[in-house]
Amino acid sequence: MIRDTSAQDQLIPPSAQRGRRLLRSGLALAALALLGYGALQAWGPLNGNSVSMARLTVATVELGPLTRDIAAEGRVVAANSPTLYAGNAGTVSLSVQAGDQVKRGQVLLKIDSPELSARLAQERANADALQSEWLRAQADSRQQRALDQSQLDTASISHKAAENELARQTQAFKSGATAAAQVDQARDALAKAQVALKQARELIGLKDDAVKFELQAKRQAYERQALVVKDVERQLEALHLRAPVDGQVGQLFVLDQANVAKDAKLLSVVDLSALEVQIQVAESLARELQAQMSGEITGSGEQHWKGVLSSISPEVVNGEVAARLRFEGKQPEQLRQNQRLSVRMLLDHRDKVLTLARGSFVEEGGGHFAYVLQGQQAEKRAIRLGVQSLAKVEVLDGLKAGEQVVISGAENFKDAARVSLSR
């Protein structure tokens, strides 16, 4: 007989069957719960986990003025603060100390340069030698001119004598007292005298031109050397450093009787009659600055002065750009170098525009979206922003006046489209 599986079958009691059905139902409910939790996490904490309002910063969209400005800390600097440098290597002799009041043209220090002094003596000796050669050439030219003039005078006398001799021979020939050969001989002698006279005249002209060029060359050589002497004298005089402006000695960079190299920094002079305020502006804001832009300067004791932007540095240092403001009108009194002042630069002013307080939403979302409060929920909405100030931003599209917007803390929403809020 063939054996079947009847011996393996077992009869399950009704109570065990009910337990298995309950187990399958529980597993199904757990799966549905997991699916719901996943959907809830994908949709956001709507009607589930909510975000507390205490973790958010909310601002209201308003219709009003928007002023763009830059606030910065500045320090008083001299508009004219020249620094003096060594024109040549040598030993320094100071005549002033830091903080001394000086007048324009006053000698501040001297530099003793033996090398430059020796060069000046050498150049002067060369100039004296060239001057002697020029004077000697002038004397030689006068002597040669006298000799040439003597030869010309002799030729003129010989020519006159030949003319007279020809006249006498011609008269005698007509009277029959002499032969024709004597007349011809006298005529030839006159022709020779004419040639000699002509040569003497031309020769004296040529020698005069040659002497003129030679004297001119020697004179130019002397004058050129004289300019070299003046230049060395100027360099020596430049070693007596004088104050370029009326003011005060700012800082000494060398000690008395110290040896310095050429072009070494020596001292600075501060012109306290023209002061400016220097500020450091972030590179991102520096492009907004323009010359002649108005500003407000504030000092201690809430003193206020008007200023005008006078210069902007063309370079960026450590992410900042230096700019300077000059005082508009009369310069305030009792200001000191490096004194700290507050500066506010007015960039732009607009009336009746939609504005919103500036917050982290500008940087986090690039200003392209924001969360708007809708009752107990926050809805993500696309927006478009315009110009920005330190405290506010201009709203061009996406928001209306009176709406409340989350300006800080939106990172808790995890980029959800809609979020529920709790108090």
C-alpha cells in the first residue's frame, strides 16, 4: 500500500486559529503605520510633529520708505601726510623729534654722504678743466684770426701795387717810353695779385667757420659738465630734508647718527590743517560707493558732521576696500590723528516700496523663496527681492503688505512645502 500524509496532519483548535488571524492583522496595521510615517516625513510635519514659533523670527511686510546705507567705523587721518626718504646713503643727523611742530621749508634732518661730496669735487674739477680748454681755444682763435687778417691785408696791398704798376706801364707805353712786354708783365702781375687776394679772403672765411665750430663744441662740453655739477649739488642739497608742509612730525623711522641706505624711509610729516576720515568697507558693498557721495560722521558726545566721499582705494585687502571722506564745510576742531569716529554712507532712498526686515532667509534661499504664515501653518512661496539695506530688503514680487514672513529659523522646516506651527 502507498502511504499518504494523513499521519502528519494535525488538528488545530479554534483558539489557535484566532491567534494567527490577530497576528496577521497586527502586521498589516504596522505596515500601514510605517507607510503613513514615511508619507508624513515626505510631506513635512503637517498635522504631525510641528515647529514651535519660539524657534522662529517673524516680520511683517510693510509699505514704506527704504534707505540703503553703509555703517562703518572710521579713523581720522591726515589728507596730506608725506613721508620723506633718503636720496642717498649716508649718516643721519636729526634736527627734530616726533610730535614737533614744523613750518614748510624747515630743515628736519641732514644726511652726510662722503661719496657724494667726493663726486661733487671731482665733477667741479672736470668742469674747471673744460672751461680752461674753452678759454684757451678762444685765445687761439683770436691769434689765428689776427694772422689770417694780416695775410689778407698783405694780399690787398699786393693787389693795389699791381694795379698801380699796370697803370704806370700802360701810360708809359702810350707815351712810347716802354715796350709792350712791360705792359703785359704788369698785367700778369695784377692777375696773380687778384688770385692771391681772392684766396686770402676765402681762406679767412673758412678758418672763421672752423674756429666757430670748435669753440661751440668746447663751450657745449663745458656747459654739459656744468649741468652735471649742478645735478650733484642738487643731490647734496636734497640731503638737507625740509618740511614739505606746515604741520607736525608724525613718526621717525630712523635714529640719530644712524647709517641709512638710499631710498630708506626716514620720517613722516602730518598736515593737521586738512583731515579726513578713513573707513574700511566690505568688498561686496564697495562697488556701491561713488566719489562725491554724501555721508554722516558721528563723534563722541553725539557730535554730527556732514562728509563727502573723496577717494576709494582701487585694491582689496583682506576682503575690504579703504575709502576716505572729507569734512563738508569747516573742519571740526580738536580732532586728532587716528581718532575713532562712526560713519554712515547714504547709498539710496526710496519711498513707498514693499519692505521686509532682513534675515537669514535672504542668504539661505538666495532670496528666491520665503515661508509665509497662514494661520497655524507656514507656506513656502516663491518671491523676488530687489535692493537691500543693512536692516531691510525690497520685495518686488510674491508678497503683499501685511503678510507675516519667517525671516529666520526656516532651516527647521527642512525645505517642506507646508509646515504646521505650534505656540
